[in-house]
Amino acid sequence: MKMHHSTMSRRTFMKVLGLGGATAGAATLASPVIFHDLDEVMASPLAERKLPFWAKESDKPTVEIDWERMQRFDGTQTVFNPPSYGKAIGKEEEERLRKIGGLFGEGGYGRLIKENKPGNRHRDFAMSLGARFFQHPDRYAKWKPFLGPQLAPTPEQLGIPKYEGKPEENSRMVTAALKFYGAATVGMVELDENTRKLFYAHDAFDKKEVLFSDVDEPQETDTQRVIPNKANWVIVFSVRMAPANIARAPYPASQATVGLAYAEGAIIANRLQEFLRALGYHCMAESNILGSLANSGGFGVMAGIGELSRLNRLITPEYGPIVRVFKVVTDLPLAPTKPINAGIWEFCRTCKKCAEACPSKTLSMSDPTWEIKGFWNNPGVKAYYEDAPKCLTYWRESGGSCIICFAVCPFTKQDRSFMHAFIQKTIATTPVFNGMFRQMDDAFGYGKLKDPESWWDLDLPPFGYDSSSRS
Amino acid sequence: MWWFLFGLLLGAGILPLAFWMHARKVRTTWYEWIMGIISLILIVLLVQHFVGSIAEEESRAAWMAVLFLGIPAVVLGVLAVRLPYQRQIRNRA
């Protein structure tokens, strides 16, 4: 059974229900402590903290403390500090343990991986090494994101052969690791001469040339980034944004979840790079996560992460448009995932809600066309090309960004009501009802932007979304 | 958890009703049962949608469902109870 984390405080709940005033009276009557109004109740520390019903606050901790006997402690004496550990167990014992590998020694990993016992296999250690990326921030002062942190030990360094698996097994393994690292959905594209066109010829930001070449190792110079021809697979993954924040577009709350998802995507890509490095493979990521290597929407469509839409962005069947899409290139052979059809592209044809709500009138109100809007579009796709400079002008003039189009999209739904999945299933199979569903979406009040002030009263789960559901 | 308790309560409510109807020799037709079941399903869906919509901060969607699901549920529910009741009164008379 799914356990839903409550995403709003009692105060917001009553506000949403339209019963805020009535509760204020009831709370005053029922509470033994005198508060003058509901705001005062909610401002009290009692209201801020949510404990499980079996846990209660007490004046003293359950452990006994004698503050008179306690002094500030020297951090170098903690036993996870290697010299302190040696001091505790003695030099001889420390040397003996170092030789057999120790808890964190690379020799220890190599020995255990060679034994290949369940739970201690090569992929298990690689997954753990990937997760440890940035565990010690001081070790990552400078690295090239394209090549990766390169701190995880390679099989060569551990004296073991590189990991070998069937493409299907590899895809499953990468998907499992990526989801653990924080990705929402994962897809794979096998590159050919067509899909290679989805890579940018030049980096959007530092203008470095992106090349494929018959080299063994990826390279980065001051002017070029070279991808080996053997790196023939692209891993595409999405990272979720918080629905409650997106609903507060175009305010900073919405910009915050965009920024957080971009940052998280970059870190997840680095984790994956370390994971694949530990398995003996190369993994090249974007030097700037705003899209410096390849077209996110293009690879998202080809990997079946979602469908292209009137937003001229990806809409996923799971989370609608409120994800960020990332991609890395690797030489680990993978089984590709196919593109999908969830009725989204067809729905966009009749809906137009995003284009109507777009404050800068950037989005297309027309049917899909081969005709591009300007030099900023890459031709070859029959799409809803957007007048992108208008969007950025609105950002500049409003002093922030926007994302209203994502907020109003009928696919931007959580899964707390049964109705959403029911309607999405109908959209996927019976497009004749698309117009009616758009009308219903308006009638039910979906897509109305929320009060940004109320965000601070929400009790959101980590990162602002419930990772066990679409909420 | 809450749905499990909801199911238990529903079952605990329906069983005594069935016993009561049997004891009072209340006769029902197949379409009255169907109306009652549909009414019950609509009420369950309404509760789920209402609570879910409030959690989604979509109060208008919550109240709209009262209109679209709640009214048909009440109409069918009233018919499912009223028709056998009236028939029994007629039979007694």
C-alpha cells in the first residue's frame, strides 16, 4: 500500500476547504492554551513540528547528560579519522588490516569483487561508489563535468576485469542505479547516424566543438569535446520538480524547484559517471546542465521518456511536463527503450491551454508545422515551434522566469484523485473526448495559479514531491 | 490503511442491513440492488476524489465532484431505499 506524505498543513487544508474561519473558533475552544487567533496558534512551536503520535516532546533527553563533566572534544580524536584509529588499535594491527584491505581500502573492494559473492558483486560496489560522489566535498575542488569526477577506482586500478553483461541486464542495472541516485524515469537510445544529429555541434555556453572520433578515451581540450565512436548509447533520465512549487509560477517558488531539479540532475549524472567508471566504462555528461551536449526533448522522445508537446518540450505520462530531462553518453552496451504514445501529442492539438496562458504569447496556437520560427529552431521535426525570444524577453522584463505553461498544462496533475489516471487512460485511447476533457479541466478549476505566500505553510516532503507517487 | 478501515466499516454496515431486510421480509428487485451498488460506488469515488483534490490544493475540483458524483449518488441511493420501502407499505395496506 502506498503511504502518502501529507503535503499541507492543517491551516492550508482548512483554507483550501474554505473552512478556515470555522476552525479558528473550534481551535480556540478546544485548546487548553490561550491563543488569540489561528495565526498565533500556527506560529507556536507546537504547530511547527510534526511528530508521530507515539512520540512526545519532553524537557530533557532520554539519555542522561552531565554538562559539568563535558568539555569541547577534539575532532581529530574521532575514530573514523585514520590516525586516531591507528592510535586506538595499535600500529601492528592497523598495518595487518591495511594489508588485507580494511573497511574502505581499494584492495578490499578488489578482493571482494573477485570473490563475486551475492551482495558483494562488481555492480554492488560500483553502485555504492557512485552514490558516494560528493560525500567528501573537499575532494572535488575542480573537475570537468564532461569527463566526470574520476575519483572512483577503475577495475584496472583494482586489478579486476571490467564488468560484462548483456545489454538488457545492463539497462536494468543502470535504471536501478539511476533511480536510487534520484532519477524519476530512465530510457536508453542506441546512436545511429540519425540520432547523432540530436547532439549539438557546439556547446551552447562555452562554444566548444562536440565531436565523435575513433579514439579510445573521451577527451576535452580548450576548443573541443571528443566522444569516442564506441560510446554508442545515450542514457536519458528525468528528475522531478515539485508540483506545489510549479503551481506558484512565475514566482521564485517555481524557479526554486526548476533550479533544484537542474542541480540534482547534474549531481545524478556525476554519480552515474562514477558508477560506470567503477564498472570500467566511460560516461560523458553535460558541462552545463542547461543543455550543452544534446537536445533534451529529442532524446527524451527517442528514449520514450515522454512525447513532444505544444510546449515544444517533453510531456511525460507519469509527471506531465514537470520534470527536467538529462542525458549522458556511454560505451556500456544497452538495450534501447522505444518511443511512446500516451495520447499527449494528439491532446495538445485540441487543448492549447498552455498557449492561451502564455503571458508572452511565445507558444504556438497553430497546428504542428515543418516551418521553423527562427534560427533558434532546428528543422526536421513537424512541431509546435515556439517564438522563443519572446519567452526570454518576458523573463528579463519580469525579473525572473515563468513556467506558467507547465503549471496550467492539464497533464500537470498529481495522483491523489482516481480521476486523473482514468482520464489519462481515456486520452491515450479515445482522442474524441479530448475537447471535452479540456473543458472539464477548466470547469474543475485546474491550472489556476496558487498564492505564492501560502507555499510557506505547506508541509512538503523532501524535494517537494512524494517519491512514492506522482504527488 | 484508511481505505482498509473504510472497507471494514462499509462491510460492517452492509451486513446488518442485509440481516435486517431479511428479518423484516423486505423484498427488493434486481434493479434496486444495482442502483444501490452504483450509488455506493459513486459515494466511494466521491470521497476519494474529494480528499485527494483537497490534498492537491484543488478545492474547486473537489466541490465540482460533489455536483457530478454526489447528486447522482444521492438520487440513486434514495431510489434504492425508497422503492422497496414504498412497496412494503403498499403490501401491508
